[in-house]
Amino acid sequence: MDISQETFIANLGVHIRQLREKKGMSQQDLADDCEIRKTQIGRIERAEINTTIKTLVKIANALDIEPKELFNFPLK
């Protein structure tokens, strides 16, 4: 199965938003826990940027999940 990088990043952003909302966190809450800007969280969720592994690990830690769980989503 071939998937474009853009599609993967878009799916990742949607999944991060869903995980954040499931935890009852705002973008600001997540940003504060990750020590990054709220605008960066928004840009990740909207697939406007291709974020780093370092930032993904921070997000996973803030969401209290293993980093691999960030990639556990259906490809659309």
C-alpha cells in the first residue's frame, strides 16, 4: 500500500487531536505540557508542518502514552 507523506502527516495530525481531546486537554494544555507554543500544536494537528521525532516524544509523554501509539491510526 502506497501512502503519500502528506496523507500520513494529515492522518497523524487528526489522530493527535483526537488523543488530546480524549484526554480533555486543550491545545494550550498540551503545548504547556510539551513546553512548545500552542500555535505549533495547531500546525501539527492541521498538518501544516512535518514535526520532529523530539516533538512527537514530548506529545506522547504529555498524553501519557507510548510514542508508538501516536502512529496507531487507520490510513485514510
